[in-house]
Amino acid sequence: MKRVGLLTSGGDCQALNAAMRGVVKTLYNSGEAVEIYGFLEGYKGLIYGNFTMLTGKDFSGILTKGGTILGSSRTPFKTIQEPDENGLDKVDAMKQNYHKLRLDCLVILGGNGTHKTANLLREEGLNIVTLPKTIDNDLWGTDMTFGFQSAVDIATACIDCIHTTAASHGRVFIVEVMGHKVGWLTLNAGIAGGADIILIPEIPYDIDKVIEAIDARHNRGSQFTILAVAEGAISKADAKLSKKEYKKKLETSPYPSVSYEIAAKIQKKTGQDVRVTVPGHTQRGGSPCPYDRVFASRLGAEAGRLILKGEYGFMVGYKNREVVKVPLEDVAGKLKMVSPDATIIKEAKLLGICFGD
């Protein structure tokens, strides 16, 4: 008998259900007796023993369903070792609930913060297998995360729609794409959507360079310009501030986000009409695209195989177009950033895309 726990932690995304389905179908198809315990609302469920017994029927028909049937929540790693408001030791509680259910393994689906906690549980002696979930594609040790391609499709569709109204009115449009620390989503959606300017956290921008690019387009006869801006984009001036100083600036800023600040500066310096569009959480929502359905199913199947073989302490990742297992300790706490010298950046610049640098 294999007793396996499942939980999804952090921000939701497309293909979480597809990935869990891949794990469970692989376990059931092995012919070995299996019990599946689903912890509700991420690590909260594991901490407070809030779980449900799942059967094969629970995973039927969920391949195309977005979100997560288990629910999710954010449980920050920086506070995971601090007692809760009632003095409960959260790490000890998770271990106790794991052992109380006599689990053979816990499968955790999540992003960067989730993997830090997963590795902590591994260090505490629990059998852990993880799957890389995030629309940001910023997990170290894997070329791709599920949810990313679906989010790229949605952000690209938004930019596509903006093209027609931008051209009709001769405006500058800013589309703010998700990504606080890493710009993979904005970069890919920007290229796919034909954005003229792409601003990402890894390449601090000079607003004068941005305006030069807009003016150059105008002088060539282009009456509109589209910017794809990551929500974590930062100016060169702000990049020189300490974290404390920058945080204070954001707290006192009159703008709801960096895109509105950029819009105000462009409008003031050029006189052009500027509009901001924020697709927001739509980028996390809806049905997973076909790529993500296949990708998440493959990763889930490999996770199931590792469980059946008793190989624990790994994230199932994707390197050089092959599904691989990556030691959790090599993944936790590392972000996969966009290098300013990456070939994709160089190729985008050859296409005439401005990064404000």
C-alpha cells in the first residue's frame, strides 16, 4: 500500500490539476494499492490537518480544468519556522500530520517559496517529491514550469487586442504583465505580441531611452507604440536605491504600479496619449493550453514513477527537452533570472525591440 499526500501551494495557475492527475493515474495504473490524501489550501492543510481522501473519480475530467481542486494559499517561507498566533510550531505540526497518516510520500506542487519549504521538510526527514508550478518560469533547475505557456498565451492575446485600438487611436499603450522579480513572461509575451518596447526587472530602464524609441517610431511614421512592462520593472535610478529606500518609495508613490509611473512620464515628455492595460490575474486563470496539459501530464507521470521506485528528495524538472529529476537542495532558494546577455535578448534587439537600456 502506497499512501501519498498531495498539496498545491502559492499562487494558482493552469495545469495544476493536470499535473496531479498525471501523478495519480500513474500510481493507479501500476496495479499497486494506493491511498491519496489531498491537503486543502496548501501548507495550511498540512499544518492544521485539513485533508480529504481522494479517489480516482476525483481526478477524472480535470485535465482541462484550471486552478486547483485542492485550493491553494501562500504560506511564506520566512515565517514558516515561527509559531502561529496560538503558539503552534508549524514545522512540527506538518511532520506530525505526515506521520499520523503514515504517508510514504508527499507530492508538493509550487514555485520558489514552496520549494524552500519543501526542502525544509526533506531536511526534517519527510519523503518529498515536487513539481515546478509557476507562470513566472523562474524556478532554477528546470527549463520550463507548467502554467508558464498558458500565461504567455493569455498575455500575448491581450497585447494582440491592444494593437487594434492602439493603431485606431494613435496612442501609446502599456500592457503590464505579471512578474515581480523575473521577466520571462513579459519577455516571451512581448516578443510574441509584437511589442515595440519590453521592460523587465533584470534590465533596469532609462526613461529617456524609452522615449527615444517612441519618438523614433513616430518619426518613421508609426502612430502608435506598445510597451510590455513587467510589474517588477525598475528604472536605473531606482535600481541604485537600497531595498529599504526602494520599498519606501513604492509605499509613498502616487502611482498604483510602475506602468502608471512610466505612462505619466511618457505623456509629460512627449505629449502623446498614453493608456495602461493590466490583464492581472487573468494570466493565471482559465483552462491550460495544450502544451501545458501535455507538459504537466509528463511531469506528473515521472513523479508517480519516482514514488513507485521510492526515489525521494527530487523536483521533477525539464532540461534539454527531457524530463529529469533534480535534487531539491539544488533548487530551493534559487531563481532562474533572465540574463541581459541571453541570446533571446540579443535576438529581440535584432528585431528592433527596445529594452530601455
